Amino acid sequence: MSLWVSLIVVSALWAWGVWQRRWIADDGLIVLRTVRNLLAGNGPVFNAGERVESNTSTLWTYLVYFGSVIGGPLRLEYVALALALTFSVAGLALVMLGTGRLYAPSLQGRRALMLPAGALVYIAIPPARDFATSGLEGGLVTA
């Protein structure tokens, strides 16, 4: 029970903290321009007509592309923000669930309170919150 309560509380705090510090880095804008060219039918390039791939995160680029296709007429910035926020929160939740599963056998037959100390330390670090929604694949790597 304490695992699920701590998971919900820490995930909510993480989502709130990440939302408060949302932004898009210049490299994230390069990804968005590449996605705009993909949507226009020019391929994964920065400038139409140049056959040079412009980014280093192909998986993230195509996730934003598919998110924009599914999302309809949303701005790409919002698609990237929603994906990054979703993956960041899901990644933290998966880490907490994995930790709980790892330590659950040692708690068999005992009443124990699982405190998410490691997760709380991570969400307290400002750069973790800053780069969770920077328009890059940080949330994807976390998940």
C-alpha cells in the first residue's frame, strides 16, 4: 500500500515540478523543424532540398512526428511537451515500481513503510526538472 501511495504522491510532485519549469532548448527546436519538414513531405531534414539529416535523436523525432499525426492540428511544441512530460512521469513511476518489486521479498511477513528517498532526491534536483521537458529525449531516456 505504501508503495502505491508514494508512487502517486511523488509522480504528482514530479509532474507539477516539471510543468512549472517547462521550456524547449534550441536543439529541441531543431527536432521540431525536422518534424515540420517530415510533415510537409520533405523528409527528416533541416532545410528542404538538402539531403542532410539534422538531428541526433531519430527515435524522438519520429515519436514527435507520430504524436503530431495522431494529435491533429496541435502545435508541435505542445506535442513535444506532452510526450516529454508523459515519458518523464512514466519513467519515474517505473523506477519506483521496480525498486518496490526488488525489495518486496525482503519485507515478506513484516509491516514496512516504503519511503521513496531516492526518487525524492532526484525530483529535488533542479536540472532534472529543467531538462525533463526541454524538447529533447530526456523523458524518453528516463522511461
